[in-house]
Amino acid sequence: MSELNTVEVETAHGKVSGLVSEDGARFLGIPYAAAPSGDLLFAAPVAPEPWLGVRAAHTFGPTAPKPPLGGRLGEITSDPDIAGNEWLNLNVWTPDPDASGLPVLVWIHGGGFTTGSSAVPSYDGATFARDGLVCVSFNYRLGVYGFGYLPDAPAPANRGLLDQIAALTWVRENIAHFGGDPDNVTVAGESAGAMSILALLSRDDGLFHKAIVQSGTAHLGQTPTDAGKVLKAVADELGVAATAQALANVDTKELLEAQNTVSAAISQSPDAVKYGPSTMASCGLSFVPVIDGDVLPRRPIDAITDGAGSSIPLLMGTTTEEFRLFIVTTALVGWNLPALYSKHLAAYSVPDGSWDEYKKGDTNAYPRKSASGVACALLSDRMFRIPTYRVAEARATAGTAPTHLYEFGWRSPVTPNDLQVKVGACHSVNLPFAWDTLALPDSKKLTGPNPPQTLATALHQAWADFAKTGQVSWASYNTSNRPVMIYAHNNSASTNQVVEDPRKSEREWWDDHPATN
């Protein structure tokens, strides 16, 4: 069929027209909530106004306001910016709108809760539609608009999470019209998207039935006091009161510039502890879900330990060298003395003695010839690997639905710095593998020119199989032998293998340290 062919589908708010290709049909930019402008800018999401006739859903909708990705990070990653105020929109790819009962995969994008969108080229849902899944992706409010903690009505906390809940509610109510099964929904997300999923899992709302969590942590949740400090810092930059009413009158570009200034101070400065311990514990991000007693009653890890989401199978993964993305793209890559990192490690509550422990660690799994390499290994575990294990251990101990763990170890040769230090198996490098979009020029900015397709085939298949059945080809995690599937650096899928308790001594290092408990 020609891609110029169209197909129409009825939704709860009106009829939409999508484009047909050989892999199925795609519907882009469908509003799942009203435009968050005017009185709705800082309000909870509300349903969009119904429309008459047929709405063309042929191009991606507007993206949420966000600062541009600058510096070396912006050179190797993409973050499209699409103008308009209907930010709360979603996309659907389906093998056949006339089908019924197809499994559904819903993608929640990452970006540190301040950047990102569903329009990133690598997130092409046609690859999952090709495999018999209905794939959905969506935008949600970011930064101050989505997660700034504001004291005045009508500005509930965690508006970005409320947007995600609204999108998942739309899926439950509408996805059958696109051939999907509302009772077989898997949510998948990376980074902030993965953290969002764990926050939603801890609510146990029944909006999804399986979850894929890539490079996330459940050890998140700012206290209202700390979140208030961050928001006040933005307001002080702008010279206005820290209220929804005052911020609503600030030009979007000016607000984003002030937000970016504060975010950079928190993520890059060892003095960021002034914004509060819960801010730093949540991966050192400026705007994250807030423990407000309502949308997020508790830290997700605490709720999960007590059994929240216990009936939902999880597939959880990390990359071997997560934190390299945040060091080799910045000036920190040139820091060649351990002492230069000491304040940063202290800000992230890294225990004394950790540097020596990690310097002598497994250099085959993680290059540690330089000070930056040791710092990357240490912070990768502090922020991602150990928190991921904690979720798996909590669920294994409680005897809940299975949790399967994997680690992605392929190292990209891309060198986004003047010292020619590679990004390696860094944060986000596995995404074009999981989506099977290695061939896109956008993907090659991070992977380099010759990433192994066999590895993409294997990881993508694992995601697709799990979304269909809740199962993968390796055993679930347990606290006896701790099996983890390792997707290795070498380019042959035959070398991917299950390893029991990888880097055991480093895992055990964190057992008695409160930073990851």
C-alpha cells in the first residue's frame, strides 16, 4: 500500500485520520488532554474538547516547552522542538486498525524531566507495529510546567505524572479502536521515563499490566521542602514570586533560561546540596516527582518494598557505563585526579572508601584507567545499577510477579570531547538497539557508523516478547543466584549470556549504605 493512503479511526473525542504504510498505520499528534495554556497552564490535565469532522493525525504534535540541548551532549543526541500549545498529545502505530486484541506498548520518554519528547526519530513505533504490537508514545509537561512545586491553586504537584496518568487513561479508553487490547498494556520508559514508571507502579492504579524499566531508579521523590527550594531558585532568577500566578505571566523563553540555570547548578555543582538531600538522592535532577501525599504518597522504592505493583511483571535494564554520558560530554572528562571528584561524590552521598573499592574493580567490564573512568563506574552504580537491583531484590523477597534484569554492555566509539574519550556503554546508547532503529542517521550520532544489528535484533526481540507475553528467555531475578542477562560488547548475539551476580563485590559494597537503601 502507498504511504499516501489514509485510514480513519473513531476516538472518544472525535475521528482521526492516519497514514498507511507497509508496516501498518500511524496516527500522530492526537490530543489526549486539552492544551495546557491560560488557566490550564499549571492545572491538572482535563479532557480535550471534542472536534467535528475528521482530524488529520499525520505529523507529530507540539512538544512541551524545554531548553535546547546544548554543548557536546546536543551534538550526539536529538531533541526536536515543535511549536504549538497542544503539548499533551500522543502517537499510535498499529499493524491493523481493524484488528482486535493486539498487545500494546506505551512509551514514556526520558530527558531528566526537563527535556525530551515523543518525536525523537529513534522512537519509531513502526518497528513494534511490524512485530504485531500497537505502539503508543506521548508528550507530558516538563520542568517547571510539569514538576515545579507551587503552593497556590490550581497547581497540583506532579502535573507531569498527572499528564502521564491521563495519557494511560486515554489508552485504556481508546486503544481498542486501533486494534489494541486495553487489558494487555505494557509501559516502557528510559531514564526519567523509567523513573516515572516506577512512580506509577508504586501507585498501583491498574493502568498497565507489565513494565519495561530502562536506566531508572525508584529511589526518587523530592520532599516538598526541597522541591520548594528549587522552585524558589528559579523564581529568584526571574525576580518574581514563587507562585503559579506569577510564573504564568513570565515569557516561556525567559522561564526556561532561568530553569536551565538552576538545573545546571544542581547537576554540575558540588554545592548543590543546598537544594536539599532529597534533590541529590533523586539522581541530582532539579525537577522530579514530589512526595506530595496524594499523586505520590511515598518514595516508590518504599511502596514497592511493601508490595505495590506486585502483580506486574517487570523487565529492567541498565547500561554498563551509564554515567559516562554525563562526564565525557563535559569538562569533568579532563579531571585526572581523584580529589577533583570528591565534592561531587559527597554531594551524591557516595560512602567514604568507595573510590578505592571501585579503582580495583572489574576493569574488563568497565575501563578504569583514568580518574574519570573510576568516577563513571562509581556513579553508574550509585545512580542506576544498584537502585535497579534494589527493586528486583524487594520484589524477589516478597515473592511477587517476576522481575527480569539485563545489562547492556556494547561500547560506542563516539568521542564527544577533545580528549577522544569514548562514550562507551553510556546512558541511552541502547535505545536505538531496543527500538531497532540503528539505521537512522539520528541514531548513528550516538552509536557511530557500524553498530551491530545482531545486538539490536536480540534486544528488540526481548522487549517485544515481554510486551506480548510478560516473559523473556532467561530466568527471573532472585536473591540466591541473581541472574542477569548481559548483552556483551562484542558484536555477536551468541555471546550474550546470563551471568550470576555480576560484579558481586561492588553490589555488596552498597548493602549497608543508606544512599541506595
